[in-house]
Amino acid sequence: MTTGTDAAAKAGALLPSAGRPSIGKAALLALTLIITLVLASGWLVMPYFFEGKTMLTDISDQVAKDRTTQQYTLGQVMTRAHNAVSGDGVGYDVDALYASPTYFERTTGPKVRARYELDKNIVFFLNETTHIDLLNQELPRVELVVDGVAYEPTYMDGPIFTDHHRPTDVRFAAQDATGRDIITAATKALTLRVWNKYDVEDAPRILTWELPIFYPAAENVLTSPTLIAALSAGLLSATLTPCLLQLLVVYMATLTGLSAEQMSRGDSVPMVTRRRMVLIALIFVAGFTAFYTFAGAVIGYAGRSAQIIFDSASREMAVGTGILVIVMGIWMGIKSRAPLVCRMPMPKRVSGGDRSGYVRSFLLSVGFSLGCMVCFSGAIVATLLVYVGMLGSASVGAAILFVFSMGVAIPFLLAAFFLSRTMSAMQWISRYTPQIGFVSMIVIVAFGLVLVTDNFHRVSDIIYPWLGLN
């Protein structure tokens, strides 16, 4: 039978001796903690070395040029023209652009595509031009012929009273009266017939598109790894730094608090707790990386609708995530035997669960990141949309915020690895487990209250000027 004295002796073999550390050890400990914090803050070099908004503006210009080039190139491929001079010498030209789903996909965003309802409509953009006479004050008569069957337009919109130039949006139903697709895999051509007052009744202008259409290779500047990295750096420099500074504080509290909790069980400092500290950091990083990557996909796919989604439920989401963070903080305090809270009543099932702390680390990271996204959703979504344009791609949006997350994750992991390999810091953590757990709990609960009370921006306003980044 093992006595309390024997247990204490065994624990004493693993833990450092009692008493105050020497001045040399205290200085070494302070230096270790400073280096850890500096490593974890490594991503902050971005705001100082990059002009975030300038970088985003340059990318915006590049994307705009790329989109303009694609519109011009595809416009030439998809346009057919019929130019002629009537018998009385009047020049009357007709051209039409077949706006296929592929054309819309490459040149517009999801909001525009939704407006045209491409699953229900076949869309053409028709242009009429006269050089001498005036256009007649009515829209032209148009007809679409597919596989020998003629169809009337279901929608036409263009200016009636115009002199020499008239653009008209012309749409035909994509399905016939029986609900079958008009354009099929067997369709060889689309023919548009256009009648006007300058030509005889039985001589319409004929515009034909042979199918299938061979499109030029797609080139999207946003798929360039270099530009995705640059955009991520620009976001970090211009928009997301305030919330990430607060995430850094929560990360350090989580890392040291959960490590202190593990040491309170008498685990071996050199081996078991070292691994657990790094694993806690990995789980925390995985939490915010997964969340931001998912958010990037939503923003890339939904566009401005994502901003509406975040804004409409922002208050409720902030309160919910704040409560989650508070509960996780109190749980950490209880598990690390922090003063005042170690005797709080807690159901045995909850108290005994998540012994590793990995679930709490993940939930804290996701909860705080969601709170950050809610508080800064306007800036994040607006930056992606204003500086990059309508992404129209879930994969591109996800890639941008994944690379951004990696820029923050690498310094975080370096800090955890360094701290786990430093014996003086590990011994200090093991000696002051309850106190560290208590401080970590207070920090995490305080940030939970910041989210619940909607004071996230106030903390940023204090931190930002101090760093000289305002």
C-alpha cells in the first residue's frame, strides 16, 4: 500500500524543489517567455513590412484587367455580326453575343448569374447600329431557330427612343412547352434571325453559332499561388490584425493553462507534457484554420450574401460564442485546480471528460474565431469583395483564407515547440499550476465577456494605436 508520504516523494522526483527560483533562473524564465511571445507574434511583421491596402489595390487592378481581357476575348468568340447597306444607302449593322453559361461563369459574379436564371433562359445581347439614318422607335423582331424549330423570345429589354445605337437584352426559354431542353448534345447550331425596317420582310439578318463552341483556355489571375499569397498578406496587413492580436492572447492563455492542468496530474515534464503542449497548439491552430477556410469558401461562393448572413445574426452569434468561451475558461480553471473555482460543483461526466484538453482547445479556437468573424465580418467581406471583385469561387475564397491562416499558424506552432523544449519554463509551469490555471481562466473568461457585451472593437482600439498600426 502506498502512503501519502511515498506519493509525495515520487512526485518530488518529477517536480522541481520548492522555494523561490534564483535570480539567474528567474531571468532565464523571463527571457524564455518573452521569446515565446515574440515567436507567436511573428505574423505581425506583415503589417510593418507590407502596405496592406496598397497591395490589395494592386491586386484589384490586376483582377480587373484580367476580367476585362477575358470579357474581350470571350466577346470575340461569342459574337456574330451582319453588316450591310440597304438599297437607299443606309448602313445598318447587327451583331449579337451569345451569353452562354460558360461566358457568364468567366466574366461575371454569382449575383449577376442568378439574375439571368441561366437554367431557365438562353441569353443573347443584341446590338443595332446605323450610320446615317435614325433607328426606328421600336425593338427589333427576333427569332431563335434550334434544330429546325423557331422560338419567340420570352423577354426583351432595350431603349425605344434612341438615335444610332441600341443594345437589347434578349432571352428565350431554355425548355420547350413539354419541359425538354431546347439545346441538347445533338444540337449542331443556334441561329438568330433579326428583322428591321431597312431589309425586306423575307430577308432577315442571320447570325449563326456552330456547336459545340470551343472556348479559349480559362485564365484566372486569382488562381495564381503568388497572388493568393499576396492577397492573404494584404488581408493580414490591412484588415484582420485587430482580432488576431486578441486571438494571440487567448492562444497563450490556452497553451499555458491547459499545460498547467496536465502537470497538476503529476505527468512527466520532459516527455508527456511536452507532447501534449505541442498537440494542444496543433488543435488550437486546426480550429481557427478550419473555421477561416470554411468562411473563405462561404464568402467566395455567396459574395455579398455572406455579409448579409453574418450581419443579420451577428448579435446572437457573438453572445453564443462568448458564452462558449466563458464556459471553456471556467472548465479550464476547475481542471487545473485554480483557487476559488476548484470547489465549484460540476457534473462528474463533464469533469471527467476531455482529460487531454484537446476538445477545449479546438472549441476555444473556433468559438473565438467565430466571434472575431462576427465582429469584423463587414471589414473582411468588404475587403474581399471591394479589392478583389466578385470572387464567384468557393475554392479560391477558401484558398485565400487558408493561406492567411497558415501565416498565423506557423508562428503559433513555433512558439509552442520552443516553450515545450525549455525546461525552465516547464518547471515554472509545473510549480505554479493553480495560479497559471487561474490567470488563464480569467483571461479567457474576460474575452468571452468582451464578445457577449459587444466590446470587441474597444479592445482593438486600445491595442492598435499602441502598435503604431492605426
